[in-house]
Amino acid sequence: MPAVYSTVAAASAARRRPDQPPKKSAPLTADQQKEKREARSEKQGRMDEQVRKWMEDTNETAEKMAAEFDVKPRYILDIFFQGGTHMINHQEVVNPYNAFKSFKAAEIREEGGSKDAAELHADHFEEYRLLTDKDKKKHCTDFEKVRKRNFSLHRDTPHGKIQDVSNIVHNMKMLMFGLSQRVGIEGFFCIVRNNVEFRIEPEWYFTSKELENYMEIVTRKRWVTGEVGMKFEVFAIAGCNPVNMLRNAKQKIDFMKGEMRAILAKGLADVSKVPGARLAWTWFEEDIVQRYGVVLEGWTAGAKIMDPSKLSSSLTVIRTLLDAVKAGQCGFRKLGPMEAALRRKTWDADVAAGNEVAKHRASRSDAGVPRKRARDEEEDNENDPLLPDDTTPPTTTGQARARWTE
């Protein structure tokens, strides 16, 4: 059996027989082992020294940035090492010690005093240690009640909304950048407003400039980041509804009719379990109901079911039907065996009585008239000198060949 190599280097390497045991390296002498240990130790020492120097420089940089931006050095180090992941951590479970400090701080405020977290820990930690498990649990329960009671959802001012968006965008950028550095991902996001209560420009972020440049290549130079952002914003302000983007009633009606056909076609495929089931509106009863064993219920646009493109041009009628289709009030339902048989029997009776018209194939306009190929073959047979006069010429070339071969 030929050997299989996964790389070019493996194919070019020296090969051995499968039954040949691998050669063992000669054991190292004591001096050689000592030399290797010293080399490893020296290498590890140089590495540790460089890591120590890097840590000193990093801590020094964090201290300078913390002083400049009035934050704690730990905040800067979290950004360095975690890429902002601490921002997505949210503590749902109440910590007994935090609950104790909260109530203790409230007591001190009622007495007219004030203490920060460090002072509370220094002055009252021993008091917390003397609490029983039952007392700690009660503190957690009471703190949870206070937190729920004090929860309020306020409506920001336009300036507050802009500030909130700016903070969230900053955090998202930090998270994506950190994820890109730690895991190795590429991506982008775009944030636009969906109302006119405040004013912000569409905010884009790409993890790399090359990714933004690639968008122009993949869209064949039709990508302009600023223009795409403005279109996103207009679409969002319009309620993310394509109908609201259309200019006149006819465009809206045509769009809604197309959307309706697409939803009904998907519903037919899902109910009938036939992928790609096609909506044939002309002979709806035979091509849809009888063929797939389904029935369309909840039709609101008149008594007769027809192609949506042929429906009334009334925007109210179309919108009512589309709303019913989207809500599932109008759609296909699978018929049971007995129900399908009864439906077929009723249909055949209506066709026999002349109340319904069954599907039929229209006759050709030249029915009964020989086609051009048949006429040409007859003329060739009449002019053939090898054909006896008293013999009727065959109608096809294949029949003539078979007969004269015999």
C-alpha cells in the first residue's frame, strides 16, 4: 500500500519500513545533561527578566494614564489585558457583605455621617463576621427588595441619549477590539437612530481598515460607508418597513402583493412538506388543493381566491389581506384523508353539473393538419424511384427503413 503524506516536507523526508523499530538516541552523559540544564536555566532567566521589565513598564504606564484620566490603575490594566471584557460581567446574585455595607452606610447617613467603602470595611468588618448565616440571608433578601423598589426607568433628554449612545459605542469598540486580539475575529457594526428625537451620525466600526476597504471590492465599487450608513438610518426611521420607503400607492401595493405571494408560497411548502411547491393560481383547486391535499383559509379579499397580482388596487383590501397572512389568520391547512376525499367528490360533482370548470389542455390551432415534417416525408416518398408504385409509402422514415430492410 503506498504511503500517504500530508505535506511536501513529509514526502521528502527519509522513510523507514513499518516493521523497523525507531532508533533511540544515545543517552546523554552527566556533563551533557548539566550543560542542557544550565542552558535552559539561563534562557528562562533571560525570559523572566524581560517579562519583569515589561510588567514594570506596563504598571508605570497604567499609573500615568490613571493619573491623567482620573481613573484607577486597575481600570487601565483591565483594558490592557482583558480588552474590556469586565464591562459585560453583571452580578445577579446579591453578595451578603455588600448588602451589609449598604445597610450600614444607610444607617450612618441617617445619623448625619458619611463613610466610603474603605472606611466601612475597616470599621465594621468584625461586626459582619459575627453575623449568623440567617442574618446574612436576611440582609440579602432585604437588599433585593430595596433594589427592586428603587428601580426606575427614566426617559433621557436628547443630550442624555447622545451621551448614552457614545458610552455604549465606546464599550462595544473596546469589546470587539479585545476579542479580535484575544481570539482572532474580524467584524464590523453600524449604529443608527430610529427616531428624530435626537441627532447623531451613523456610527461605524471595523476591526481592521482592510475589512472596510474589502466592502468596496465585494460590492463592485458600489460601497460608500457614509452613504450606506445614511440609508440605514432612513430605513430605521421609517420603522424598518420597506413599504414606508416607497413613493406612491401603486409601488406600495405591488410590494405588498409580492410579499404576500412569497409568504403564501413558503406556507404551502411547509404545510404540504413538498420543497419548492409552486402556487398555481389559474387552476387553484386542481393544482393546489387536489394535488397537495391542502386548503387556503382566512382569505379576506372577496369570495374567490385568485393571484394577488389580479386583486383590487385598493390599499385597504391589500393591507387587510397581508396583515391576515402575516398574522397566520390566512394560510394553508393540511386536509385529512376523509376531508380530502369529500372535497374531491364535491369538486367532481360540481364539474359534472357545470358549476365549475375543470382544468383542460387547449387544442392546437392546427389540429388535424399534418405538420411540416410529416408533409416533407410524404413528398420525399412520392418522388422516391425505388418505391414501387403499388406500395403505400410509410408515414415515417423509421418505418420506411424497417420495411425496406425486410
